[in-house]
Amino acid sequence: MTDLTDLRFDEHGLIPGIVQHAVTGRVLMLGYLNAESLARTRESGFVTFWSRSRRTLWQKGETSGHTLSVESISVDCDGDALLIEAVPAGPVCHTGEATCFGDHTGEGFAWLEDLWDVIASRVAQRPAGSYTTSLLEGGVDAAGRKVTEEATEVLLAAKDLAAGTGSTERLADESADLLYHLLVLLAERGMRPADAIDVLRGRAG
């Protein structure tokens, strides 16, 4: 982690900490730390804040289990704000949202960030009994085989719909399966959806 010896705490002995998803880059929340909570964060490896309302230390997720596992901590150029890169073990916001900044959707693509957060956490933690974990443990062949299968199912569902024997619900269901397995395949290879999106962005226009 970055040298954090020359921090500029405010008049209350606090410094803001912006928490960013270490894998997706998504901003998750903002909290405040004092010297003690910062030391606890670095020692434990889990983000610990200072609660201004309760005036006590609180480890994020200490009651919900939705902890934030620290990957790195860096300080801004003025020394008065921290950027904490962490991997969440579940929804970060008390409302159940993946972030404390709400779910801003148009066609719903933004929700894929939530799905990616879950997949990325499975990559980092590999919980037993998780289907995603089983795909990851199976390597590129396991995830790739499912992508091939689901792509075929999408095609068949689309052809059935065109022939009047299928339904939009089935096509949506198969498309969801394909998107999920494609994301898992990217994660298994250590890639991000942003890698593919950057290619699409370069082709635009």
C-alpha cells in the first residue's frame, strides 16, 4: 500500500475514503476514517470507518457480512483524501444496491455492473457451492463450452420466434444465460467487460 504517513486529517481528525471496486473500477461508497480506523483497516485487511453519528469504529459489513476486502489504499495529491480499492462480499449499500450511488439505468445495461460485481467477487473468493465458482474452477473449457451451448440456444429461440412457435420470454431467458456465461468466461481469463466495450467504442462511427 502507498505510504500514508503524511495525511492531512480535518479539524475533527477525519479523512474521507472513497471506496472503489478493485476489479470493476466502480465507485461503491464514501466513508470517513480517523487514524485508528485507518490502522485497523490496514491491519485487518477489511475497510473500517469511523462512524460520525455513533462516534465509534465500524467495520463495513460487521453485521451484514457484506465486507470490503482491501486490495490497495492510495492518497490524493493534497494528502486529504483516500482511494480504497476493495472487493465487496455483497451489496455495499444498506438499501441492497451494489453501490451507495443508486442504480442508474436506461435500457438496463447498468445492472450488468451488479452482475459483474458478483462474478468478480467469486473470482476473488471462490465460495464453495457456487455455480460460478464451479465454472471458474473448470477453466476455460468449462466456461467456453457453456458459452457455445447458450449461443446455440439463443439462435434456436430466435428462429422459433420468427417461425411463430417461440416466445420473447424464451429468447430473453436464453440471452440472459449467454450474457452471464460470457462474463464468466471473461473473468476466468482475467479480462473485464470493459476490454470488449473499448473495442466496440473504437468501432463506433
